[in-house]
Amino acid sequence: MNVRTSGSVADACPAAVHGSHGEQSGAAARAPASGGLGLDPDDLPDGLVVADENGRVTCFNAAAARITAVAPAEAMGRPLEAALPLEDLEGRRWWALTDPYGGLATRIGQPERNLLLPGGREVLVSARYVRERPSGPVQRLVVQLRGTDARRRTERSHAELIATVAHELRSPLTSVKGFTATLLAKWERFTDDQKRLMLETVDADADRVTRLIAELLDISRIDSGRLEVRRQPVDIVAAIRRHVQAHTTAGQRPDRFLIRVVEPLPQLWADPDKVDQVLGNLLENAVRHGEGTVTIEVSPALTKARAEGTAVTVSDEGPGIPEESMGRVFTRFWRGSKRGGTGLGLYIVKGIVEAHGGTITVDRAPRGGARFRFTLPVCAPAFLSQG
């Protein structure tokens, strides 16, 4: 057998790449790589294993070796079931179970699924049966291997989200249940002031649950790319003043906030509710986690001396964010050095800004605190830009 371990994909693994993507005719699957790409199988990010019509391995790239811990020299020329012994999750030998060379002649491959390598290590495997003609014998078996690390990270993220939500829901729901049960059982024993205090607590906890559910819906829409933006004219300076007023009404000193506006600002078309959500989250973070004066600056976002959008910067004078944490600020569950909250707010803020076509960054403020800057493009609706 003439075994090759280097050169282009078309030379070392004829039609391997073509055969592993999509449904193609036999002629298309047999076509050599075009365009002079000169790809080596080892350049591929996923594991690639190819067996000939006799079921012997003719290609075993570096990614396959890394995933399986089998050296290419040990795999080349061996029967596929010996070079790549796979079992399903019930312990059955995979190649004997699927019988790619002797099974139904109409089959074209196997969809991706979890299988086990020797030692119980999981790997994601998909296969393509390359035939000379429909219903003809298998000429090549092309197998793609992928590690499960990315999937496990996703599963851990989902598990963390469920655990966080369960924890955050338990406290307010316990409070709501406790106070309502007490009021129903002993209504006559409480004074009006006591009743009002308990009902206010129930109301605040209900708001907390509502906010958490809204966050979960936002995350779902962001992750699925379904976050809708309903653009309207937005007076962002007025929106900032409303948020500052809410904080001062709640007990913050008015002189803790400094608003700077660089005129003239371009007219901004954005989703007012979502802009409020972004501003509220950034100001809440600055007030809760920062110190000193909270400065909010609004200015045109200039590109080649033209106002292409609106930039908003929120900075404080607190301890700031450690340099090593800067890259994780906009990820799920990041809470910094202080606990509290779900750690989902900045992840949602980033999703909202990007849904508008904008950008958001974080760095260190001149006085040492955290400085968040987001930019929203003008984005006038299409009907205004026509004609």
C-alpha cells in the first residue's frame, strides 16, 4: 500500500474534505481540491480520518492524533476498527454496529454523536460514506473527530445559569410567600403601618423577580440572535438626567454625579427602552461598586471628522477593575471583587449595544476607577434616508 503522510489534502486524502461537507454527488466528492489551496491535512482544525475501500486507514491527521492520543504512524494502514476503536455510550463497538461497508447501500453517512475512545474519553464523531455511484460500494470512509471541551463549556455555562437563577429566585419568593401567608393568617393582628411595610417588601421582591425574568429573556434573545431593536428618536441626555434623578431620589447626593455634554450631538435613532437598560446598568454599577464622583460624558462619535454616532462614557473614582479581569467584564456571571447580583447585567449591556451596531469597551478612568464607553451609530430608519 502506498501511504502518504504529507502534501495537499487532495493528494494525501483524495476528496476527504469535499466528502465531509454537505450532500454531494459521487463525481463532486471525487473532485480534487481546486484553486491550488495546497492544504495539508494537519492544517485542519478537526480530526480527519480516511479509510479506503478495504477499510484501512489512509489518512490520520495531527488533530486526530491529538484527540485520540494515537500516533499517525500507528494508525496508517491498519483496519479502521483497530486504529480507531470506538464504542457508543452503551458499550457497543461502533464500527460493528454501523457496518459502513456492509450495511444498507443507500446510506451516505452518520450524523455527529458522542462516542467513547478507549479509557472512556468522549469524542464527537461524524462520518461520510463516499461511493462511486448511488447505492454502489463504499470507496472511502471519511470520519471527522472533534473534542467535547467546547460542548462541556456550554453545558457548564447553562448549569451555572440555572443554579444562579434558582439561587436568585429563592430569596424573593421565600419572602413573598412568608409575608403573604402571615398576612392571610393574621391580618387582624397587624397595624396598618406593619401591613404597609410587609406589602412594600412583597412589592419590591416581586420587582426583583420580574427583573430577573427579563434578564433571562434578554439572554435567550441575545444568544439566539433574536434581540429586536425598535428604533425611535432618543434624547439620550434627557434619559441620563432621568437616571441620575432616580438615584438622587433614592438617597444619593446630587453632587456625586457630573454630566458633561459635548455639542452638537447627532440625532440618535435607537430603542429607548434598551438604551434605558444600558444606562441604568452602567450607572448602577458605578454607584454600587465605584466611589467618588460618577461622571457621565456624552459626545459625538467622530469618524473622519464626521459625527457617525453618539458616544457615552460612564466613569467613577473607585478602585477600578483589575487589569487581569478586563477581558471578562462582559462575560456571564462576572461580578468583580464584590458579590451581589446575578452577574448578567454587563453581558446583556454588551448584547444590546452590539444589537444596535455599536461597540462597548472598558478601561481605567483617569482617577483610577472603571470607565465604560459605548457608542451607538446614528442609524436613521431607511424611509428617512430615501429620496
